[in-house]
Amino acid sequence: QLEADAFLFGGNVPTVWLQDRLWHGTSDLRWYDYASWTVYVSYFVATYLVAGLLWFFARARFRRYVGCVALLAGMAFTTFALFPAAPPWLASREGELEWTTRLIGPISGHIPFFTFSFEGLWERGSEYSNPVAAVPSLHAAYTLLVAVFLWRAAPRWGRALLALYPPAMGFA
């Protein structure tokens, strides 16, 4: 996968290239660090929030949505089993990639409304996750599913935000 990334992006792995240019360390966070953090963390809420909204306001679409969520999860599990791939932070930790920083924890420590150590929670909670479940990214899949399911009901300005959501998650 790393070789494919480098081939597709002119010899550079996108995560390394982006961090070299955009990451300035925890003492110098930029607006886009916070924006990327927000988009990334929305993954953990958006799928369930949309399910709840559909349950209360469009129940006829709820069952189809939940079926799509389950299908995506099943497809991801199958892919993870057949093609386990390490996320960039783990690949760099194992020496397969130039050093990258796992940014969610350091940025979380600077979010003012968190009164606990989110970085510590993130690191401790990761022991229960699948560290090689990076391809396909459910972040991308569920984000696209949310955008597709909300598209018809969204006003014009909402559609613009929905169209930006999957690419923003890819960037984040």
C-alpha cells in the first residue's frame, strides 16, 4: 500500500508530505488543525446522529440506512481480514514509513471544552481497536454514506457542505 501511495502521488506518501508542510507541533496549532480534528472526530458521531434523525423524522428511510451501515461494516471487516493495512502512524512506528505523528491526541489536548485528558483516553482506548483496520477507511465510507443519505433532504447550502464532507474527511 505504501508503494502504491508513493506511486500515485509522485513518489510521496500523502500523510508524510502533508505533515511535513502543515504540522508545526502541539505548541503551534493552526486553524486547519482544529478544523481537521473536528471533521475527523465527527466520524464517531455522524453515523449515529443521522440514524437518530432518520428514526425520528424519516422513519421510512431509517431501515435502509441501517442496512447500508451494516453492509459497509461487513464489507470493511471482510476487507480488513483479506487485506490488513497499517495506518500511517503505525507504519511509521514500525519503521515502514518516514515518521508521522498521530495527531488526534495532541490536538485534542488543546480543545478548550475537554476537561479530561482526551489524549490519554485516546491512547488507552486504542488498545480495544483494530490497529490495522485502515483500508478501506470506514471514515471515508460512512462519511460518504451520510452525504448520500442526506442529499435529497438538504437545502442547496446543505448540499454544498455535504459535497465537501467526504473530501474533508479524506484530508483529515
